[in-house]
Amino acid sequence: MNIGNVSGDESSLHRPEPLANDASVPHPADTQNAAIASRLNWLRAGVLGANDGIVSLAGLVVGVAGASAAQSTILTAGVAGLVAGAVSMALGEYVSVSSQRDTEAALLAQERRELAETPELELAELAGIYRAKGLTEETARKVAEELTDHGAFRAHAEAELGINPGALTNPWNAAISSAISFSIGAAFPLVAILVSPISLRVPITFLVVLLALALTGDVSARLGSAGRGRAVVRVVLGGALAMLVTYGIGHLLGAAGV
Ligand SMILES: [Zn+2]
């Protein structure tokens, strides 16, 4: 039996030298990039919230439709599900952003204390950060001194902690925007199932939900510059599975007369 020549060809193991990656090129657009990145994060959170709303409500209304023929039952369950989901998203976001903000505030307070108590040590620390970035001893010292004159607290917050003290995330903004994005997503399956003719409401809702998920999957893949095709397939399959499972459960419970 021939199991093949495993010794192989030595030359095929030779890999070309990696191209030199010049990390020393300065990035003057870094601050602008940070602003774009933070806007992208918001957009991404919005798309994820909408995705949550679509899948949650699709599962809910399709499940109820599997058990009951009455549109009024679907309407009641759907509206309750939308409100409960939006509140739950808002609460989760509020709690998570608040605790992140508390952490940042504590770090900033400590920095402020250190600046007041040991200004010389802090100046040396700031200079050390710029020396570690590749500046010479004198330049680093000069940068640190000028930044300290210009606004020591902000300079330390940004260089040491990576926090812009003037732009902490507002937990209320985060809470409200995630509730809104969830509700927008949730409206797709809810409206689809309520306005469709009763005999077609489940297949139409399936179709609307899968199209909406394809859209959010595509947008979030673009935002993350990931492979779009695969992201869309993942999110669409996940949504289809959620609806099939809840429709099946609703159908079984409805048939059993629960
Ligand atoms: Zn410091």
C-alpha cells in the first residue's frame, strides 16, 4: 500500500521573507480615526440591537401564530414582547455603560490625586511614555513639560489611561439608542405578521425576517470589514432556526390545548 511520500520537497517549505512593516511611520490621523472608530461602534451597537429585535420578535410572534389563530393574541404578545425587549436592552446597556463609566471615573480621580500629590513623579511618568514611543530623552521630557503646561490632567488621562475625560460615554444615550434600535428591528416581524392575510402570515413573516436579517448581517459585516457572504448566511440561518423552533413549539402547545 502506497501511503505517499511524506518526506516532501524541502524547497516547498521555504517561505518568502515577510515584507518589512514600517511601524515607525507617524499616524497624524490617529485622533480622527478614534472619532470614526467610536462612531462605528455606535453604529455597530445599533445594528446588533436591531438584529436582537428582529430575532426576538420573530420567534415570539411566529411561536404564538403556531398555537393560536387570533390576530389579537399575536398583537398583545408582540407588543408586550417589544416593550419588554426594549426595556431589557436599555437596562442592560445602562448598567454596563454605567459600570464602565464608574471605572473610568475612579481611574481619572486617582490620576488627579497623583498629579496633585506627586507632580514630579507624574511628569517623569509622562516623559517615560513618550520615550517608550521612541522619542529621545530630551524630546520626551520637553513634550511632557509642554503637555503638562497645557493641561496636565488631560495629557495624563489620554496618554496613560487612553481616556478622553471630556468624552465619557453617557449611559442614558446608550440605553435609549439600544431601546430604539431593538424596537425598529422588532417592528419588522410584528408588522409583517399583523398585516398579512392570515393564511399566509407565517411564510410572509419568515420571508420579511430573513430579508431584514440579511440586511443587518450585510451592514454589520461592512462595518466590521468582515466577509459579507458568510456573515449574512450565519445571521439568516440563525434567524430561520429561531423561527422554526418557536413555530414548532407553539404548534405543539397549541395542538395539545395548553
Ligand atoms: Zn499620571
